[in-house]
Amino acid sequence: MTATDPPRAPPPVTTRNAVVFLAVIAGGATLKWMQDILTPLALAVFLAVMIDSFARVLTMRTPGFPRKLALPTAVVLSLALFGVSVWIVVVNSKTFFDHSSEYVASLNAIIAKFTPLASRLFPGLQLHGVPTIGDLAKLWNLQSYIGDVAQSFKNFGTSAVLVLIYLGFILASRKGFGRKIVALFPHHAERESNMNMFQRIRDGVEQYLWIQTVTGLMIAVAAWVVMMLVRLDNAFFWAFLIFLAAYLPIIGGAIGCFLPPLFALVQFPDSLWPAIILFAALQGIFFVVGNVIYPRMQGDSLNMDPTVILLSLAVWGALWGVPGMFLSTPLTVAAMVILAQFEGSRWIAILLSEDGDPQGAGGKGGHGPAPDSSPARRTPRKK
């Protein structure tokens, strides 16, 4: 193109949006194809952000805490929390298996109670006598499912090792991040704009962790109180599982609240009332937290549409399985912030946001400045 040639006209909006749409599809196919490589890396980056946030909280909330010791302390505390979590699961699993014979007897009693009802509801179901849990296990070929579960745990162990390796290298190379940013963006205005973008992504991940932790604790503590009143065995263990399940946005707490009532059927085979009371109370707790408290915290902090959170849960779950569901909200927040930086993809970011302002120019939720300030000069809200 010479100096005398007229400038090229920008592509039509339809063409530009079609290219963005095809790029999204190609990106999704690539993410699915590279699942085994990218999933541990994404989890490691998420943990690195969490540990970095923990370190900054130590320096800001603890007067006189040495800055150089903040990151090592955060790493040690994070590993300690992980070890305590594993210990809780192992100890309570041992207690569960120690009482497995009693639970098998209760299951057989429940099966015997409901076998006549099943025969009336399903006339074509041919039952020779009263089946036991062992007969049903053979009928449904549960051994194959147990094998799949064992393989899943093996894959989880391998992925955990990769995540820890990635995490170690990410934490070791974090000191050079600032120099890389300077080299990538030599102009001050461009560098500051991109640093603000990274800051918004980090704020979104931290807010997500804060929201899921607080709401998960609310559900778990209230569930523990109800389970103690009903005298359910291993109440602390079930409350802990509910807390962990709450990190799956929207559906995690609901799924976790189904497990204790099912266990109550096994522990109290002579009465349905403990299971009914547990189910009604736990679902009531989840409904209040999930539909009153959680949307308000999420809307005021993440600037993410609740429908988008549910859709992202399904999309990332289809791409990366359970790790994708766990990372769905942080990944969507990052995608929204990045897409908002480009004219051709800003419309996608607007649809993903709650208030139509993905860059936070209106100052909602702490992700943007006041209406009369510059995006490049904004100061992140203190948590």
C-alpha cells in the first residue's frame, strides 16, 4: 500500500462478529483438545493467584509482618490447609468403612421394605424374592463403576502432581513478571492500561474465592447445626463435604445437601422423618443463601450475570469436566475483561456482564473507577 492509496475501510460489523464467533468455536475446540495439558496449568495459575492474595492479606492486615516472609508463609499455610482437608477425609472415611457392615444391614432392610412397592409400580420388573445390596451390585455391574472411580482417583493423583510442579515454577518465576510487562508494553499508557486489566482479573478471582468461601461456610455451619440436632453420624464430615461442594457455583451446594438425607435413610431405616427433616432444612438453607445472599454478593462484586455463571458452568464443565466447573467463574471473569479490551469482541463482554459495563467504568462492584476518573488511573477497592 503506497502513500497515495486511499485508506482501507474497516470490515462490516456482520463480518467482524462472524469472525469473532468462529474464533470462539475454534478456541473451544482447542481447549477441549488440549484438556490434559491446560487443566493442570489453569489450576496452578488459580492456586498461585490464591496464594498471592493470601500473602497480600498477611502484609496488609498484620502490622509489622515482614514482606519477604509473606509469600513463604502463605505457601506453608495453604499446604497446611490442604493437609488438614485430606486428613479430615481420610479419618472420616475410615470411620465410615468401620461401620460399613451396619450400613449394609440397614440398606438391606430398606430394600426389603420397598421391594413390594417397586413390584407394584413396575409390573415388568422380575424380582425373585427380596434382593440384597450384593444382588443389586451384581445386577447393575457396580464393579465396573468402581473401576472407573479408581481410575478417576489415579488421574486425579497424576494431575495433582502436575499442578504442584506448575505451581512451583509459577511462584519461582513471579519476580520476573514486572520486567516482562515492561518489555511487552514499553509505552507507559499502554503498560498501565494492561496492568489495570490484569488487576481486574485478579480482583475477580479473589472476589470469587471470597464469595464462595463465605457462602460455603454459611451453608456448611447451618447444615452442621441441623445434622447435630437430628443426631446424624459424621455430621462434621458431611458439613465439610458441603463446604467443598460449594466451590462449584450454583449447583455444588445443592448437590452436597442431597447426601446427608440419603445417609439418614441408611442410619435411620425405621423412620423417614430424619431424612425428610434434613432434606427440607438443608434445601431451605441453600435456597436462602443461594437465592438471597449469593446473588447480592456476586452482583456487587463480580459484575457477572447469574445466567452467564450458570451457562459458563455448563460450558467449562463440558470442556474440562469437574476442574472446568470449579474454574468456570474465574475463567469467565478473565474472558470478559480481556474481550472488553477489543472493539470486535466488546459486545461479547457486554453480554457477559451484569450491568452492561464490563470495564467497570460505572464504578459498580469495585472493578472500576468513579464515573469521572480514568480507567488507567483507577485505584482497586480494598477488600
